Amino acid sequence: MKRRIASWENGHSMPDEFYGALICEAFGMDAAELGLNHLTGHDASLLDARYPPTPEDAFRAVDQLWRADLHGYEPLLLSEASQPAWNEASLRWLVAPDPSFPTKPSTSSVRVGLADVAMIKSTGDTFAMLDDRFGGDHARQSVIQYLSRDVSPLLTGQYTEPVGRALFSAAAEATLLAGWMSYDACHHGLAQRYLLQALRLAQDGDDRRLAGSILSAMSHQATFLGNFTEAATLARAARMGISGVATPTLMAQFHAMEARALARTGDTRACELALAEATKALESRNSDDEPEWITYFDEAELAAEAAHCFRDVNSAKQAVAHAEHAMSGTHVRSDFFATMVLADAHLRAGEPEEACRVALDALDLGEQLKSARCVAYLREFREDLLEISNASVLSDFEEQAAEHRIWLATGAITLSA
């Protein structure tokens, strides 16, 4: 750090946007007053949630996001998701022309081949496994560091068009993972911006299946944040946009995401129809024809989505039935969510003792998870449980729950206080 400061003082370099922001804060002056004119407009460009118009814009935007994330840039980490950005992205992608390719020859000395693409995919698979087992906030910064230091130089390197398409697709998949992990950590504005860049990269990688899955992820986040109309629209856009290349598993996922959104609006009939379509699609799948990254979406995953839906439309018995079939035994976080939905369903069915027993199972599952979303599920359960008048149930549960780190993260000390 001393060497960096000396370089600034001697005029050999200028503080970048992140250190520049700290200097402005320290002196209580803005960038223009300190002569750091290159920082002007930095906040606006970083915090702008929009679909990049060109591949080059996507490269610049996602690189800025990765670097800002690594530097802990608070305005970005604390930003909210933009409702209009979801609608714009789905429309822009649906009506997009053929995939684009960088128009200017690269001046970089980095030469990219298919071996580099394979490394991105393999590294992404490793991080995805860690995300599933330990939650999005476990290795999130490591993922971002890898993307910023290893993947970013490849995007602006030298490559043939076939290699470039494969590179963009691999980078999109890795950026989708960064979006999921940021969403799981409840950095919602940041997660949305990662998903927007991933969608553009998937478009230019000519990977419409992956692009549809990215829209599905956006739908999932929109439902979680209470933007149900936008969530349903995103799921429908995903289904429409890849109709010519869709696989049964992808279609099942899109129908399930639409069902999740419809359930939250209270439209039980439409929700049930969407779930029926999801079930029908999944029954016709052939795993050999599915992209590897969607094969996790199986009967257990669909049962978990259905359990969420029936819980949200207050069909407790159906929610219990589906949640009991949603345990995969292989996906820790998904099993945690399914178990918590089962606990919620028992609670809504007037079975508080069983709800608490199941919730304790979820706490055991989630002991290693670093996931703000998991904590949010527990906090909601805690609030519902507080409305129960049975002091004995409350006392017994709080005594056992207090032994779990993830429960303490909800801010719960004692429920009966």
C-alpha cells in the first residue's frame, strides 16, 4: 500500500475508482475538487442496471462489477434490484438480432484457446459444488477473484470466433454462478447486475439454453423480492425465447418458476396449471440430451418448488406431501429449503410440535451453510412461531435451536422474551 501511495504522490499513477472513493471520503471532498476527474460518473456507471448493448460493453461492465465487488464497494453491495431492468432485459434479449462479436481487433497479448474455456468450466464446477454445500457466502469472494483476475483478461484477449463463442458461454455460466451466490448472500442489486451481464454474454456465446436459464434465475430472485408480475414475465420470456432449442428439463424449470410467481399472487388455478405443465415436461426428459448444468433439476427439485407453491396458496396438506418428496440427500441447501417449507406447512396446518421437530432437522442441515437466504427463511419461521401461544412448545424449541449457529444469525436470543 505504501508503494501505491508513493506512486500517486509522484504522479506516476492515479488512484483507481475504489481507492479514489476512499480518498474522497477521507478528505470530505468530491472527485472534481481533488482533481480526480477520471472518477466522475463512476457511481452512475457501476450502479446502472441495464442490458449491455454490445459485447465490449458487457466486458467492461462485468469487469468493473468484479473489481468493485472485490474492493467491497458498499454502494454496490447494498444496492437494490431494479424492477424496470428485469423487463428491459427480457425484452432486449427476446428481440435481439444474431449474436454479436467484438468489432475491433484485440491489442492484448493474451491468446485464448479451447483449453482456457475448459479450465473456466472446470473451475466453475468446483465453485458450484462449494456453493451448494456451504452456501453462497462461503466462497463468493474467491469466485469473484477468479473471474476478475483469470477470466477478465481472456475476454479481451485474442481468439477465433468459434473459441470466442465458447468463451462467452463459459464466462456467462460462471457469471451466472456469481449472480446466484450474490443472491444467496442477499446482495440483491449486485446479483441482478451479474445476471444482466451473464445474459448478454450468453447471447453473444449463441447459447440460448443458458440464456433462458439466466432469465429463470432472474425470475427466482424477483419472486423472492416480491416482484411477482415481473417474475412470471421473466419465466414466460425464458420459455418463449428458447422454444426452438428447449429441453424438457429446462421447460419444467421455467414452468415451475412461473408457478412460484403465480402462487404468490394468489392465483391458485394458474399456479396448478403451470405445475402440471412442469411435471409433464419433466416426465419426458432424456438426461443424455440435457445441458450438464440443468441436470440437478429432477423430481426432488420440482417437488420442492411445488411445496413452496402450495405453502404460498395456503394448501398446507399438499405442501406437506410435496415437501416430504423434496429431499434429495445430495444438495444441502436445497434440502434445507425443502425442510423449512415442510416446517412452515406443518405450522400452517396447526401442528406446531411437528413444525418445530422438522425445523430442528433443517437447523442440523444448515449448520455449515453461510447463506443470508437461509437465515431469511428461519427468520420468517421464527416470526410465525412467535404467534403460537403454547409456551411449552416455544420453550423446548428455543432451547434446542439456540445450539445452532445459523439460528443465532436470525437475531434470536430467546423466543419467549
